[in-house]
Amino acid sequence: MAGASKAALDSRANLPFVYRQYSPEQLRQVLHKMYLIRRFEEGAEECYMRGLIHGTMHLSIGQEASAMGICMPLAEDDQITSTHRGHGHCIAKGAEVSRMFAEFFGKTTGYCKGRGGSMHIADVAKGNLGANGIVAGGIPIAVGAALSSKMMKTGKVVVSFFGDGANNEGAFHEALNMAAIWKLPVIFVCENNGYGMSTSTARSTAVKNIAERAAAYSMPGVIVNGNIFSEVAEASFKAVERARAGEGPTLIESKTYRHRGHSKSDRNRYRTKEEIEDWMANRDPITLFETELRDFGFIDDQGIQAIRDAVAKEIADGIEFAKESPAPEIATLENYVYTEQA
Amino acid sequence: MDAAVRELSYAQAIQEAMAIAMDMDERVFLMGEDIGVYGGAFQVTGDLVERYGTDRVIDTPISELGGAGVAVGAAVTGMRPIFEFQFSDFATLGMEQIVNQAAKMRFMLGGEVSVPVVMRFPAGSGTGAAAQHSQSLEAWLGHVPGLKVIQPATPHDAKGMLLAAIADPDPVMIFEHKLLYKMKGHVPEGHYTVPIGKAEIRREGRDLTIVATSIMVQKALDAAAALEGEGIDIEVVDLRTIRPIDRQTVIDSVKKTSRLLCVYEAVKTLGIGAEVSALVAESEAFDYLDAPIVRLGGAETPIPYNPDLEKATVPQVPDIIAAARDLVKGVR
């Protein structure tokens, strides 16, 4: 917390965790990135509506505090595995929106050179080992990455993001068990947004809280309000400390909500309009964090407007970059299947 | 002992390859069920745990899906795991990680990663283990771009191809027929590789090409020896790799002999024999054919328990002799 005077620190003593742990500039950056995630997804959605992006996408609008809070204590070379709802994780781990847009547009300048699209977005240089189209597919891979960290003594911590749907997959249970018996530096983050596609957790899951499943694997199970940045970041901070100290994995259940449907085909018939509007109006993670920042004196209206303007420009520039980027040549179709091919 | 004639069993050859790889490269490690003090269900890892310790010879829980995924994750992040499925049948439990993750990760990420994982699959029938411990599923994996799939048929190739697989930057699936584990043969000392994607002509001949895989290579050689007395001269091609398949060696052989018999243990329909037949039919070798192409594969049934039924399920030497004789004599 370079630069913070003792008086400033004292004045923060009663504030929530992140306001004591991180500098005002770092926290304004968090707000910037939360806006970047939100506007990126809105921009992607609009491009999809206009026919500029094909396929489908799974938007995490409403879950920005979860992605940002979990990634807050991670170092640049720490790693994550992500999910089909992974745009926020990718940006939170440090990706550039221009190259993400380019990927969605199927261009060679995209993170996956147009081969992956939304569902496989990755940024390996920043430690994002990739989103995944298979529910729970990334969880054992994260455990493998953590095994590498332990064997090579790199000190890296690995975070595996997954949704509530994944906690009923066998891979979840097998992976948590192995991480626990081998005390690996991995953090399992269940972003519980209440629905696995259309099926609510109440209908799909025998336990009330997914964090309870941690007990079966002798690891801490922590429940946080996934829409409150400080709560998520604090839980993540503790889990990262524990992992780095060689004490093993943690399961964090981040309870949140997606404002949009599961994917572009969703007609939202399994939840009420009132429910959605209630979450949007009363528990929007960006509004909650922005209000706290303002109330605690970390930012003023002018500062917020400056962030919104900067983000709007970044998004517009990113879309422009994607539009202007070259499409892959058909002749390169078989590239990247095998290493010797390209 | 004279190195030139040193003999090892197929299982010992694999174990030696793993030990050499671990000596050469500290990133190489082994994972699997009961591969530590137990030595592996078929004693392939044997006493490696005593030599390399439990950090590098890791007993996993009975979690094929999770275990395969851990191996994939370790491979992507810099290690060189060798994951043993206790029986190839258990590939069914790990299929998600093999097919959706290992095979596609490099492609999906636009070449940003490689997945240098080796998965070993003890395969095949003949042990009385019945329907869930006797299958030959290599063609399933051979259908997946991004994987390489090999079936060494001799101790020499088992060691050399495994060392090639470990050095390969992409996922390599190695199918080891359980009945071959005790087969003895010449195995050179030290490090050497046998290339993936290259078939081997085990016996030269002019009347008929038999393209065989795995244990069927030896059976084809036995059949060829038996038919020698009848004046039938058989060429035996050991395919060795089913993805990427060595088209040219097969095509050249058929152009020479004008007849093709495919012999493999897996269920006949939609198997490797169909692929070999088709690649010949699509090539210039088609014009050289003097007889229809014939496939000898496994029966359209799960592997039964009863030993006589079990034998009858997969091609045996007399079946190969009969099919080869009919083909050459024009009965077919």
C-alpha cells in the first residue's frame, strides 16, 4: 500500500477488507475493469444482434464482482481455468478486450486466432488456460496445473472457476478429492448463479449450499456474496495465502446472478421477470461497488464519469480493431491440430 | 550380456523406456491406479516407485476422468506426464478429458499451448477377464484429430515408440495388448526412438499383403510361415500407428502383391480394417487389385468369458491361414 499515510490508513481501519488491503488507485482500477467486463459483454451482445458475431455466447453480466474479486489477489503468473461464461474471468486476469473482440469476430488477431470463439477464450500469456465448453471440464485441468506448480516449485496458485451446474459432475468430485489428498495450491470457485441452464440449484443439488461439499474433501468451504467485491476478494485473498503456504485447496461458493439468459437461445421461462428485475435493481455488483467507493471517499462523480468514458472508448476501439483484422485463410484450416503443423 | 542380443519382455521394455525418460527429463512422471508399490495391474511400472519415489510415480485414486484431466493440466503447464489407464476399457470413464480436452486444447487455443501427455492403455482379450476388461477401443481414439494413436507389436517397438511418444509435443495414446506383455524380443539398451506414423514391413512377400495391428502382427507372421510350404508368399505390414496412418507403406505393398487382407482384434465393423481398405480403394493401388479386399476382425459381440468362446471372438492363426489361402487361390 505504497503512498498511503498513517492517517489515511487509520481512517480506513473500520472499512471492509479491500479498502484496507489495496490502494485507492488499485480499487479505482477494479471499478474500471468491472465496467470493462460489463461493456464488453454488452458490446459483444450488440455485435451478435447485428450479425457481426455468429455462434452463441454466455454472458456474465451481473457477475462482475465475482470475477474481479477472485482475481484480485492473484499474481500475473498465477493461472486460471474458466468456463463457458468466461469473458469476465478473462478480462479480470488481464486480457485485452480488442483481442477478445477479434476472437469473437473469428479473426487471426484473436486470442485463439479465430479457432475458439467465445466458449474457448483464453490468454495463456496472462495465465488464463482457457474457457471450456464442457461443464466441469476445466476443474481437473486446474488440479493438473497445480500439480505442475508443486512439482516444479514455481509457487503458482491456480484458480478453477466453474458454475453451480458443475458441482454435480463427477469431474468436480474427482478433482477436489485429488487436490485435497495431494494438498495442491488450487482454489475451486463455484460461481453459483442459481441456475444450471434452466434447472435451479434447489432442484438439482442435494445440499443447500455448494460450499458444504468442501467438507467431503476436508477443505475449507466458504460462502460469499458474489455481488460484493470486497467479500469475494477477502475470501480469495485468504484462499490464495493458504494455497501458497502449501496448506492445500479451498472451495469458495460465490453466490451471484446472471442478468441475461443462459445463452442466446434462452427465453427465460424458468424464472420470473420480477426476480430478474430485483437482482438488477437492488444487487447489481457494479452499482454496489461504485456506491461504496463513493461513500468511502475513494472516488467522486467526476472520477466515475472518467472511467465510464475511458471504457466506452476502449470498447469502441476494440470493436473497430476486430472489424479491421484479417480473417484466417481457408488454407490454414488444419493448423494447430498438431504441433508440427503450426 | 551381449547388448546386440539382449532380450526383454514387452512389459520390461516399456518399464525401461519410462525409466530412461525419467532419468533424462525431470519433467517426466507417472500417474495411474496402483502403479506404485503394487507395480501396476500388469506389473509394467514394477519397482519404479522404489527408484523414483512417490513424487514421480503417483498412485491416483480410482478416478479415471479426474486423473486423465490432471495429466492434461500438468502437460499443458510444463510437465510430461505418463498416465496409465489400468485397462483400456476404462478409457470410457476418461473420454471427456481425452477427446474434448487433450485432443482439442492446442487447436481451440490457436496453437498457444501443446499437450505433451502420454496415455497408456492395456488392451485386448485373451485373459478371461470378460466383456468389460478385454476391449480394443483404439479406433475410437483414432477417430479424433489432435490425438496420435499407436499400437506397438514388439518389445523393441514398445520401448522405441513410447520414448518417441514421451518426446512428442502432442497427446499420444499407446495401446498395449495384454497378451504381448510377456512376449520376449530384442531390445537395444539406452535411448532410441521408433517414429510415430511409420508402418513396418515385418516380412516381405509377393502374393498377398496382410496389414495387421498389435498382437495380430505375430499371428499374421505365424500364418505366413505356415503358408510358406504351400508356396504362398505373404507380406506382413505392421501398421504400428493408426493415427496418423502410414498410407504410403500400405499402398506400395498392395501395388506389389495385388491382394489385401486386414487383420485386427477390434470389432470388425467400422474399425481400422475399414480405414485401411478404403485408403487402398481410394488410391492408385486399387487398379492393382486382383481380388476383393478382405477384413478379419473381432466378432460383433462383447468379449465372452468362456475361453473357447473368447478365442472364437477374435481372429486366430487358423482363421488368418484360411482367409489368406482363399484370397491367393482366388476362392474369394
